[in-house]
Amino acid sequence: MGRWGEWGYYPPSRPRAAKGGIRAQSKRGALGGESWWAKRWIAVLESFNIGARLGRGRSYARSGQVLSVEVAKGEITARVQGSRPAPYRVTIGMKPLAAKAWSGVAKVVSGQAIFASKLLAGEMPHEIEEAFRSASVALFPERHSDLKTECSCPDWSNPCKHIAAVYYLLGEEFDRDPFLLFKLRGMERGEFVALLGESPVQAEAATAPEPLPVSPAAFWAAGQLPADVIGAAPLTPAGAALPRRLGKFPFWRGNQELMEFLEPVYVQASVRAAGTLERG
């Protein structure tokens, strides 16, 4: 037993329960998001044949063992709770692309209006990989050596299950924000938009101003309000419509999805507000 560590082998261990960890939103089946680019990320990783630790990484991702994930240009840092008291430190690095390569990608993308419009709408066009290939670079890792990974755990395998758990959570996060893939390659969303020559400020449609009353007294007088000024207040058919427009919450930590929790709360609040309005 004592000699196993000398050969780099460690027996399976049960992780300590983590409180407030980031949980994968997928409860069963495959992990990694629903969009094609998120699935592509996981498919690329699984194609490297890096062993059964990817399966244990899925279990860690679902049980909330990952305590934090920070995404910076070319690097991801995370803390994962394992079997020891102190969480393990995980680092995943991808080589940022050169400025010349990014200029080449932007030139291809800007030449196709549908590319730019989809990206700015938070969607990765299927042809985006061709845009990168035209600049002689790749968006996704093409081989295991393209990813530089480290973990402070004693497991000799790289990637270990702690790194694998972060891989899967990243897949779900790419589903929410595809520009995180660009960030790992060294390019922020705003920087890429600037390369495309797009302006982040949209011009508002001009409308003719309503003329002011000739009499100042008429301007300041409220006048008589009609009895039905409030009118009918029908309940909205969809709950939590505004939060839904914001998209998924980044690296969600709850046992239940945020929208699943908010929808009944909004419905109850709408019913109560309608009743208050009728009684008033």
C-alpha cells in the first residue's frame, strides 16, 4: 500500500462534500451544453482518449465539487474540492493567437454579414472554424498538447478528474457565452467587435417631439383622469420573461436551475399584484 505512491498510483478516494460549488445544469446523459460549439468542445476533449477520468470528472461537475472558475486570456484557473481538506488548484492554458491571425479571422468574418450578426447575437456560426482555418489557425484545440493543464492533486494522470470536471463546466459556460472561446485564444469580445469595425452604440430612431402647450398653466395642470386610466392588467403568458432575456446565469451554483425557481415566483407575484389592483 505504501509503495503505490512511489509508482504514481493512488487508490480511488471519495471527495469531501463541497458547499456552494458550481453545479452542471445537465442532470443526466452527456454534459457540456446544448449548442454545437459547446458539444464540439467536449467532443474534441473526449477524442483525445484521455481515459476514464473524464467520466469521474462528469460526476464531480454534477455534484458541485468545483468551487470556483476564473477565465482569463489564454488561461483558466479553478479550485476543486477533492478528498483532502484543502481544495486542489487547477490551471488550464491555451496558446493565444497572434494579432496577425486575429486580423485574418476578422477579415473573413467581416466579409460575411451573417457571421458578424450571429456572433454579436451570441451565436457561433457553423462556418466560424473555416474562418480560423483561412488564417492558418484553429479555434478549438486539435491535439491534447494544445492544452497545458496542471492540478495540485497527487494523481499522476493529466488530465485528472479535477481538470476533467472543469472541462465539462466550461462546455456549459461556452453554451451561454461563445466569446469565452475567443477569450481563451486571447481575444475579448469588445476587441473582436472593434476588429470587425462595428460600433457598440446603436443609433436610436428619431421621432418628432410632441409640441408643448401654448399656455404654461395648461402644461403644469394634470387635468381630470378618466375612470379607466389604469385599464385591464392581463397576466403575462410567460413567467420571468425579463430574466430569460438575460440568458443563463454564469457558473450557476444552485441545485435547481435559476429559471425553474424564478418562473413560479413570477407567476405568484403576478396573481397577487392583479388581485391588489382589482381591490384598489
